Amino acid sequence: MYKAVVIGGSAGSFQVITRILSSLPKNFPLPVLLSLHRLKHVRSGFVEALSIKSTIPIVEPYDKETIKPGKGYLAPANYHMYIELNKRIALSAEEPVNHSRPSIDLTFETAAQAYRNKLVGIILSGANRDGAYGLKKLKQTGGLAIVQDPNECQVKTMTEASLKLTTVDHIFTTDQIIKFLQKIK
Amino acid sequence: MNKYELGIVDTRNIIKTLQDVYNYDFKNYALTFFKRRVEKTIINHNLKDADGFIRKIELEKEFFEVFLQEICVENTEAFRDPSLWRLLKEEIFPQTIKGSTSFKIWFPEVSSGDELFSAAIVLKKLNLLDKVQLIASSISELDIEKTKQGIFDPKKTEVNDANFKRVFSDENLPDFYKIDGDKARWDTSLIENTKFIKQNIIFDDYPKGIKLVLFRNQMIYYNQILQERFIKIIYSSLVPGGHFIIGNNEKIDYWNSEKDFSLINKDESIYKKKLS
């Protein structure tokens, strides 16, 4: 019933993301859209590091690339990553939002418009409020909102800001997030 | 958070108004991007909603110019992707310009001018600036004026300086700009021979005989139809063997495009027009 998963976090949530990506079934049926805060002048290394353990292929997409199931799309350094209504990636070098480019809010907001109630959104540990507004939009358009349990996060700002703004569907530990994703058919 | 959300019908009405009143066709801009620029304009100018925007744009030509500047997104910084600028400095500029007569470099959408000044500074340091003709066009008259005056946002200086150090190790960018209150200004002698062209949106009057086109991170704001149209224009503007550089996550990818261009550097998205 779901068509896509969108995940937001900061470089600090790298280990959690690696655990999630290494636990997905090889034939995971949905695309995974990753908007993660990262150093803007370091272009290479991140997608390679995520790919080592991931069971699904991870790419930094080209502009207007068609989104395919069973593939991970990581927002490239120094670009925002939008989801167009026709399910293609659109990159943008517009001004930072919440001091961030990529901005998690913008990926979540545009993914929510494209996938409506067929979208799962997950906010992980992070050091600023980016993502909270995007998760709210996702919830408003009928998506399923999940936030990582702040007790498990090294930095709680992002998850707590999200919980403050939105009544989410689940507050999950990393293990629970993994179990939930593994059940998606 | 201060937010206004534009519906799909409102977006279409705005595109129709811009077409009817100014004969500018935005329907092939990327939709999420176009919506966001209009929303931003509505908030910044306290216009309340789409109707407010439409009324103002119909009445005020000056406001239309302000909107065009909003659509021409600022470059993020000077010397974005220092690895490309190092390659231009060490290989492409010296190898292609020396010995060439009338070397023209075209910036199809100059927007805030960061790419133009970056190129001019590298050329100046290579003693090649007087051997090239820089051509900068924009659909925004306001951006052209701002670029001619060398004005840029002083908030960018930190990242500009850091990028510059990655291109020219140990040297200082500040020799090329001045901070003046809340404004920063490039040394405009760098662009005293640059030719500026105000383009209309269909670019029907584009320069010819170009040897290098720098058009990074601008076509990402178009849909595939408009991207293809621009690439065809750039193909016609370039001499055979001319270089075409786009953003590092952009791609030339239309039917049969490999007969027009070859990709000569994948990491920096550098293409070369085929010899036909």
C-alpha cells in the first residue's frame, strides 16, 4: 500500500541509517529517499560509505532522474532534493532552509505532495529543527509519520522539534524502525 | 514558520497571467521550483495570496522584473566545486585559450554573477583575461545591473575565500573584492570587457562561435522539455570541439544526444561538442 519511504537526519545519524539500510530485504519494494545533513564541500565518500552495507543500491541522483522502487536516493552535497509530481527527482541550489542544503523540510514537503497517503516519513537524530515542518506536511497529506525515540538519540533537537509540531503515528527505536520496514510488502 | 502554500490551480493561473501580460512562458519550469519561487515572492512582498500576486504583476512592470530576479536563483557561492576550477585553471583554460584567436566564453544565465567573476579571476591570474571575450546573458535586467556593479552578498565571503584557497593554495581572494558596509563588491575591472545581453525567455538571439559554455545548476530549474530546448540552443552556439560544462549532478540525456556531445569528464560534467 505504501509507495515510498523518506528519511531525514544529520551526519550524526550515519550509524542508524547504515543499520537500517543493511537490514532491508534485498527485494525491498519501495524507493528510499534520504535527505541527510552533510558537509557541503565534500562531494564524494558519503554515498560510497552508505553503499558498503546497504542491501539496496544507493545513488546520488541526477537532476530529473526517474525514481525506481528498491533503490535509495541520497540528496547530493550542496543541493536540495525535491520530488516532482511525476515521481522524478529535481535538484535545486536555492538558498538554504534552516541553515541547511539539503533541507529535510523541502524533501519531505515535496515528497508528501507527490505520494500523499502512500508515504512513510522517518525523522532520525539531528542537531537542528529541520524536518519538523516537513513531517507535519507529510502527516497533513495522509502519510505515516515516524520519529526515532529521542531517548536513543545522541542529539535530540530534531526528533523533539518534530514531536512538538506533529502528533506522529509511531515513536520507534532503531530496532522497531527496522522491523516495521521489513514488514512492508 | 511563515508559510504560504500555492495550489495547483493558482499556479496555472499565475503561469497564464505571465504568458498573457508579458509573453513569458514558464510552463516548462520545474513545477516544485516555480511554485516555491512564487510562494517566496508572495511572502516577501506581503501579497497574501495568488490573487494578490496576479493583481500586482498585471499592474506593475517593475514588480515583474523583481519576480524575474527571484526566478534567476542566486549562485550559491564563487568557485563552487573547487575541483572544477582547478581543472579549468590547470588544464582547460591554458590548453584551449593559448594560440586561439577570439576565444568566447558564454554564461547563458549569469544570475548573481558568481560564476562570471570566478572565471574572470582565474583568467586574470593566468594572464589570459585579455585574450577572451566573456559574454553574460540573463532574463533578469536587475541581475545584469547588479552583476555589472559587482555587488554580492557579504555573507558569501567566508565560503568564497575557503573555495578560492582550494583552487589557488595559500593565496587570497580578498584582493579581488571590497567590503563596503552591508555590501560586498567584486573588482569590476575584471568584467570591463564583458558583453552583457538581456535575453528574452526563448533565447532567440543567442551568441554564436562560442568555445566554452558555463551553465551550471540553472537547467535544474527546467523540466526535460525546456532542458532539451536549451541544450539544442547551446549546441548551435558552440563551435565544433567547444566545451559545455553543467552542474555535477546534471546530465545531457535526450534521445540521440550522444551524436551531439561526448562526455569528456564525468566527475565535473564536462561535455564536448562533436566535430559533426
